Amino acid sequence: MTAITLIVGAVLTLAGVVGYVASDNASFTALIPSVVGVLLLVCGLVARKENLRRHAIHAALAVALLGALGSLMNVLRIGELFAGTAERPAAVILSTVMFVVLVVYLVLGIRSFIMARRARAEHPDVS
């Protein structure tokens, strides 16, 4: 999960910067994916340390959950984007990208936790 966290963090950081530049630096809110991405990068870097990995990945998944929930408002406007009536189409697109990336990350993280728990249950002597 550490590598996936770093990749997701990098993707979101890049997406935010691209969104900001594409909006002609008009809105700092375009950098929100970058903020989430940097937080995930920090968690990923902390997770490289074995004794902090579990806590760092839990923190990363909490950040991802908050980021996904925060982007949901614009994602719900995707119909307006397709209809051509969206007020801020770039915000809808960027929020949708962020939402999809974070939901996939959350699914992978939860799946990883389930697999780790099963492995510990099968081999209680190994931590």
C-alpha cells in the first residue's frame, strides 16, 4: 500500500497543478487535489518506516475518505457537464477525477487491510 499511496499522492498533486494552470490561475480551489495529494505523499513517506506503516496508511485512508466526500458535491454535477450547463466545468472534471482516484484507493486499502487481517488470523505467530 505504501507504493500505491505514493502514486495516488503524485497523481492528485499533478492533477491539482494541471487544473490550476488550465484555469489560468484563476481559482486556488483548483489546487485542492494537490493538497490531498501532498498529504497522501507525506503519509506514504512515513509509511516507509515499518513501525509506522499501519498508522500512516490508516491516516492516508482517512485523508482519502475526506477528500472523496469533499469532492462529491461537484461530482454530483456531472449531469450538468454533459448537458453543457455546468457553471464550472473544469471543477466538475477535476473533482470527478479526484473522486474516482480516491475511491479506487480506498477500495484497494480496505482490501489490503482485510487480507492482512486474514493473514494474521491464519498465522498468529507472525506479526
